[in-house]
Amino acid sequence: CAGVCGCCWALRPRYKRLVDNIFPEDPEDGLVKANMEKLTFFALSAPEKLDRIAAYLSERLTRELNRHRYGYVCIALEAMEQLLLACHCQSINLLVESFLSTLRLLLEADRPHLHILATNSFVKFANIEEDTPSYHRSYDFFVSRFSEMCHSDHEDPDMKIKSVILLSTSPLQLSNGTVLLHSSFLCCCCVFRHLDRHSLWEGRGFAVRCFQIIMFSIQSQHSHLVIQQLLGHLDANSRSPASVRAGIVEVLSEAAAIEVTGSVGPTVLEVFNTLLRQLRQSVDYQLTGYYDNAGKHKTTSVHEKTLQDAVIRTIGSFANTLPVYQRSEVMLFIMGRIPVPGIYPALGSPNAGRMIQVMLLKSLLQVSERYESSNLLTALPSSFLEPLLSFTLMEDPEIRLLVLSILTSLIDRHQNAARIPTVSVTFDASVLKQKEDRCSRQDNLFIRKHAQRLYRHIYLACKEENNGSNHYKALFSLMAVLSVELLNEEVLVDLIRLTLALQELGTSNQESLSFYNRCSLHAVCAAFFHLLSQLGPPPPLHQHVAQVIESRWKEAPHLLPENLWCDQPRYRNKLLPKGDLKVDKASLFVQSKICEALTGSSYSAQCERINTPYTPQLMDEDRLSRKISIADTISLQIAIDHESSSEAQKPQTEQITFETLKNTIDDRGLVEEEDRRRRMQVVERFQTAPFEEIAALCGSRTSLLQSKLDQVFDLIVRPPPSPSGQTSRRSTPIYEMKFPDLCVY
């Protein structure tokens, strides 16, 4: 029956007759358009016939290809392309398998013009948008074949250009054959091979342009696949020269900048983990001088620093594509990777931990610079703020400066820091974008929870001996942003008290600060009071500030930021007097006058707090602090033991007599009255006094109680007298001795 149908054309299936009708008698006449429209209409009316139509077209094309009738081959391929473009997304899968097998036949032929024909057809297929991805398709053959075409050695130079890539010296030019770049992640393997083989990762030219074409051409839902393949290729080249790694990182940065929000895909933290791992490896290579374990391939600090800068920029590019909540997770993730001093294994060099800290903080700054959040409580949670503030106590000035910049960028929600170009006492605060409404509930919670901690670290950061002008400028920016973003009377009063404490710090000679640092503290106070007087306090405060600044212009210009931090060091040095810093009263901001200026306004209720000096509770902050070294701790222990022994040799005893008991009974009523009065004072103090004053009082009492307990324990654990009659002391008290775990039950 089949043979009969083959002989009798009228008995053939309709779809075969429609396919046969699109072929003209002379192939030069091209596709019969009228019959092609009939075939297309039939395919759309009966989509279940699409797989048969595609199979028959593929059969006709194969037969014509074997007969070397290439005109009919082009007609059959054109018909398949039109069917692909006309059919709906739901039914396109019925055509794709036959279409791809046809392209494979053309690419396996030994005719270059057939290769170009198949490549151009593949472009049209790659540009078709599909609703859902088809994971059952395999593109392995096309990856391999197109990679080979990248190295075409055809004798005809025109045909070589039409292939995929013109191999000449420099620069390489892409032709229309690079339509492979339009096929999403399929092209990445080919591009990787070509860039690796010809060392084209170095520089920003060719490799970046290639992947720009890819990212602009593929569908947005597939862009994260390209990024993941780039990350995998970066890991695969971990032991390549720094220039190669930097080139791949630059491509990653450009790819992330092109795509829309969410391009990183579901594995957000894995992306940043890969980049941070590259930073860690780069530090190791920089310290050892080699980028391999065998020690054969040398690298330089300049090349590794170029890579590190590229990675840090790429981290910022990726973070900018993420929503706000994911940026918070990324910042916490980076903060958790910052090594603690003394714990990081530094390959025998103590600089490794410090270098990692600096680079991770720079990465954190890149993420925070464009972080936009209306809720400071979310932007600076305790799990993030506490370790960040601890780094303000580090000895390294670069680390402290980075932390101040990160804090400023996270608190500055209206980009006011950029509106303050220089620290000046003539700055006009009207250019700042101030909040029109009062602080939100979340901001008030942030103030109650973290404000005092921020003030304390600002105060401690100002006491660092190796501060430079950039540190004081950063401290001013942080205080300015706090005053604008958290604009309420309580915050402004606290900042006034803090600024007066900084002025006292610069005036007092108790701290080991240099002459320049003391002048810088006064310059910060002058600039901040000038800004603060324009943010809402009554005019009398502005008048007092103006008088002090005018006095400094005349008598002490070295206490103003314009003169102290100018761009002409010679002029600045001429302004600095010799000897100890002496400041006239007219050039100082007076606490009583500030309080008087605020009287009669809404700040009147806060005047009592202004009269209370700012006294931060100084303590051993945390394990990141280096304020107390091991030697200092041992010296302190010896001093305490010595004082305890001297006091123990002079016991203070009081003899109890009948008169003593009688006087005690007679004065019982007075004692009860005195106790009641003291209790009332304590209650009143806890109700009205500021928190830092209460904390300082409790801390002093705790220290006093601890010293008394030390004396008691010292008496209890005193060893029995020796036979010689001389008393011996233990170097370490029993209650402080460390026993092995086996001795503890």
C-alpha cells in the first residue's frame, strides 16, 4: 500500500503534498510563496501534524543534500525557518528536534557556504522567545562545532571572515557568524575556549565586548546562567596569572551592570562567596610572590592589587542589582568573613589578617554606598553594628577610616554627605536635604538602642593618636549625618554634649594627643556647632557660635578647618604656633552660654542635661580592642597584689564598747531618716539622670566592690606561715588559677 501511495501522487498525505508544492521546478526561482502560505495555514490549523511536517522537510533536505542540489537545500531550510517563526511557543518543540538535526547535517558537510547557511539559521532560532525552557535539548554538538569554526583555516580569506572569527594579528574582528553569541549560555563554552587559547582576557576590550553582546541578546531569565558560568570559569583559573583573573572579574562586573535587578539568581551568597574567596587567594599570592603552590610562577603586588580592586568593584556591581533585604544579608555575610586579629593564619606574615580586613571593609563600603533603606533599625542591626563599631578601636588608621565611611553611608539616607564638599565654618546648611516629618518609630527605637553606643565610639575614635585630617573629616561627616537623619531635640542635645566633651578633650593636656590633633578636635567642634546652629535651635545659639568663630578668625585661626586642613601645607604650618596648645576663653564654646541660649525655647527641658558633662563609660570594649595588652594585664595584677598586701599588713579594726552600742540605739531614728532620704535621691537620679551617667556610676561602684572582694579573697586564700616565720605569697591567687579539665567535676 505504501508503494502504491508513493507512485500515485494523489494518494499521498496532504501534509506531504503541501510540502512538495513549495519546491519550484527551477531552484533559482526560490520558495513558492503562495504554496508556503498554504503550508503554514495548515500547520497552524493542525498543530499535531507539525512533527510530521518537520520530519518530511528534513527528509527532503537530506535527499537534496545527498544529490548536491544545494538550491533545494536552501529552500527546505527556509521553509523550516518560516514554520518556526510562525508557530506558537506551545507547539514549537514539535519542530525543533528535526530542525536541529537538519542543521547538524549542514554543519557536518564539507561545504563552507553550508556552514554559514546553518549558522545564520541558528541565529533566527536563538532569537525566538520561548515561554518555558526545554531541558531535554542537547547543544553539545553545536558547542564543539562552533568552537572549531572559530579557528577556520579556509584558503579563501572572504570565506574565513564569513565563518565565525577572523584570525589575524590584532585586533580580532567578529563577523556575522558570531550569532552564536545570541544563544544564551550555549555560546559561553565557545567564547571561553577562544579567549583562553588566544590570551584575550587581559585588558578590557575584546572579552568585555563579547559578553556585552551575550548579556544584551539573551532572555533576562537566563542571564544568571551566564554569570554562574563566568564564576565557574573564574574558579577554574584560580591559579592563572593575575591579569587573566582580573580580566574575568572585569567581565563579571560588566555583566552584572547590564542586567536588571535579580540577575544574580537564587544563589546570591554563593556569588559573593566566590568573589571573597578570590580576594583571600590573591592576598596569599601577594604575600608568597607566586600564584601556584609549586612556587614556579611569580606574581607581583601591583598585579594582585589590580585584581583586588577589580573584585571589590565587582562586589559593588553585584550588590547594586539586589533588593534592599538581600543587600542586608550580603553585608552580614561579608562582616562574618572579616578575620579577628590573632586568629587568621597569616602564612607566617602578620600582615595577611590586616590586608584581608582592609579589603573586606572596602567591599563592605562598596555595598553600603548605594544602600537605600528607610529603616535604620534594619540597616544597622545589633549583629552588624556591634562588630563594625569594634573596628573603630583598631590601631590601623585605614581600618578606622573605612569603618567611619561605612557608618556614614548607611545612616545617610538622603545623600547629604555628598552635599558637604569640605568641612567649613561658612557652610550653608540650606543645601542639605532635611527630613520634613519627625522621626519614625523605628528611628526612635534605633536612638534608644544604639545612639549612646555611637556617641561613645565617636568619642573614642577622636582620641586616637595616629588620626589624620581625613579621620577628623570623616568624624564630622558622621556627626553631621546623625544630626540631619535623626533630627530631634534629644539627639541634638546629646550631640552638643558630645561636642563639648571633644572640646574639653582638645583643651586638656591629660591625653597624649599631638598639637595638630588637638587643633583638629577644635576645628571639628567649630564646624559642627556652625552646622548644628542652623538645624533648628533658637537664634541665640547661632549668635554665640558666630562670636566664637569670629574670635578664632582673629586670635586663633589654627583652630578652624579652613586653615588647618587647607591644601597648602606651608601656609598651614605657619599658622601653627609653637609649644603647648593654649586657647583663650573667647575662642571656646561655653556650656553655660549654650544652655542660656536654649532657655525659653522647646529645648528648655533639655538644659539640665546640657549642664551634665558627657562622660562615656570607658571599659575594655571587646576582643577586637587592643587597649590592654597581656603585659599591661600582668602589671595591673602585680600592682593590685602589692596594694592588697600593704593594706593587709595594716588591718583596720574598731573596738566595740558599751558606749558605742548606746549611741547606736539613740541615733536609730536619725539613721532611718537618712536612709530614707538617700533612697529618694537614688530613685530621683535613676528617673532623671541620663543613661551614660547612671552607667558610669554603676561602673565605679562595681570597681569598688570588686576591689573589696579581691581583698577578702586575698585574706581567705593566704597560705599558712612557713617554718622560718616568713610569709610567702602566691604569684597567682587560687581563685584565678586555671586547672586542667580532668580536675574539674
